[in-house]
Amino acid sequence: MPSTDPVGHHAVIELRQYTLRPGRRDELIDLFDREFVETQEQTGMIVLGQFRDLDDPDRFVWLRGFRDMTVRHRALTAFYGGPVWAEHGPRANATMIASDDVLLLSPLSAETGFTVSPAQRPRGSAAASDRFVSATVWSFPPGKSDGAALIRDGLVPVLRTTGPAPLAVLTTETAHNTFTRLPVRTGENVTAVFTAYADEEAHRRHVAAIQAHPLARDEILPGIGREQASAPRMLRLAPTGRSLIR
């Protein structure tokens, strides 16, 4: 049976971004939502969310969670060595150009993990959601924690007072990747903030409110800017019909 544990109990999260062959994203999404959701969860992981990248018609973004690195290794071994991937994996792989843009993450604190549950997932061929999800990924120099602290202690409280609270705030998981069949990006030090909105206009209003907030404008955002290694990346995401995160 699929897991019913709340996702907030899962300490390891993969953010996976796939570059697809032109025009084949909907083919992969249909296959994924039909064949790869419950079957992955039966091995002990949680499929958190599946998304169309609104800025790239050939990019598919998704997240999955695991209780810990030991469970991750066991679950991935079971799934990718099992009959479902043997049957449907070649068709999925045929839609892809690259699938190795993967960040291994964990909640920044005990209170900042995703709290959705598989019991909330739409069943069958559900229509795509009209909602909008943003994911802002800040990159900091390796070994430096000041930027993440500014996001946790400064930016997140402002986000909560100016609009919807973040769904999750994640940071780089530093454990060694023990499932080497699936590579992850190494040498990273990121903090990612995920927030859901009714639509893109609600997101734009929230961004404007943050930028106009005196503390954020004058102290928090400039402070984060001084710490970052490169400009933050904003992912503008449209949940698929069966995405838990929406």
C-alpha cells in the first residue's frame, strides 16, 4: 500500500529538473501521473509534486521525499530495479535529453518541511491545477551559513506577514549520494523557498509587497545579496493534475 505518512516527516528531498525533447512534456506527464506515483510510494518514498516549468516548455520539474538516506537507497533500489520501471522506464527516458539536474535537500528546520499527505492527492486523470507555485533557490558559497540564517530568521517572517506562508524552506543535504545510478549536483550550498498561490497575479502582488517592506528592502534582501554566490533562480511552476504540492 502507498505510504500515508505526512511528508514533513521526510528529511531528504530531491528537487529534479529534466530537460525534455521538444514537444514531449505532456507525454511524460501523462505517463508519470499514471504509472510512477503510487508505484514509487509503494517502495517507501513520497512523490511530492510534479510541475510544468512556465518559462521552458521542454522542462519538467518534480520533487520526492524520503524519511532518511537509508530509506532513500532502499526505495530507489526497489523502484529502479523493479518491474514498473523495467516496463515504462524506456518510454520515459525517450522523452528526456538530460535528467541529472538534481538537488538533494532537507528542511532548513524541523518546522519547514512539506506537510502534505498522499491522502490529499487527486486520483485518476485529474485536470491540471490552476494554481501557481514559486520556488526561489539561493546559492551561497560552500560552508557558509549566514545566507540561510538570513532567509530563516529574516525573510521567512516577512513572507508570512505580506502574503501566504512558504510551503517549505529547504537547504542542501550534505550526506553522500549512496544511489550513484542517479547523480545529484555536488558542491552546492543552496536554500530554496517554495510558496503556493491562487494564480500568478497573487504571486506578483506578494513579490511587490516584499520589495516594498522596509525591513526586507533595506536590510534583509541586501544582506542575502551580499552572501550569495550567484543570483537566485526563480522557478515558476504549474502543478500537474496529480501533484500534491499546489
